[in-house]
Amino acid sequence: MSDEQDDKPTVVLDISALKEELASKKQVDAIDQDIEFAVHDETSPNISSGNTNELSLEEELEDEVDLLGSGKRKIIFFDYSSQYFSKLAPKLPQENYEFNIITELKELNAYLQSGESIVVIFHYNAAPKAVNQLSTQIKSKFPSAKTIIVAKGLSPDKASAHQKSKAGANAYLSVPFSVKQFTGAIDSI
């Protein structure tokens, strides 16, 4: 019976869609090969200073506390394959947050391995498959890091369904969003 199934012809209805899917799979495979996340170890360099020596507890606290005495949350915008966050970040409130815009997986890996409590924000529409892979890995290997996904036209139903998946983020923002929604998403996690 299996010989009959093997003899049946395969029909491809849309050749260009198939080529596009294969090209995106190759791109995601290339991205996946670049991802080398490892659990934080004690020899990881300090990101803010680039120094490989460990800081004393007092020095770490000084780095995390601004002059007014309130802690700033470290926000990592991962601007992979886009410049969305490069344009957005200057419009957002700076007083309670330390914004870092990165474009390379190596930079993201370094921040994650630092062991700091960070929030990583992804632009889903720029590279959905890469965002899903990264979100899954961050969730499983770096529990101190939280993720937010920003997507255009994101409905509450779609966000809820995605959050239940293994790539689910801690919070979601639908574009366009207000400053109040942005700060609310960060404060909620």
C-alpha cells in the first residue's frame, strides 16, 4: 500500500511561494547557526564597562542606580533586519529606563549572559521566525530576562495564542501604541 502512495505525483500550486518559503527557511537556518546562547557563567564580561574583571557589589549597585537613587530598567531593543527601534527609542521616556539598541546576535548573547535583569523587545514583523526562535531560547535558558513582542495590528486574541506557545513573550504591544502602553508593558513584567 505504501508503494501506491509513493507513486502518486506531488502537485505544487504556487512555485514562487515555495521558493520564497525555502529561501526564508535557509535564512532562519543561518540565523539559528549564529545563535550560541549559553547559560551565564562567572567569566562573562561586564557589558557596560567591557571589563572582564568582576565588579564589587557596590560598583554593580552604582551602575544600576542613577543619581536620583531610583533604579533604571535595562531595555534591550533587538533591531534585527530593521531600524524600527532606532527611530522609536528617542521618542520614549528616558528617565526610568536605560535603552540599548542592538542589531547583532553576538551583542544580544553578551547581554543575556551578563546575568542582569533585562527586558528584550523584539519587532515581530521584521523577522517572525527569528523572534520565535530567540524568544523560545531566552525563555528556557535565561529566566531573569523578560521579553516583549511589538507587532503591527496585533489583536488580543493573537497575542494570547502566541503567549501560550513555547515562544510566548511576557508582554505584547500592538503598533501603534502610546507611551503609557509602552511603560505599562514594561512595568507589568
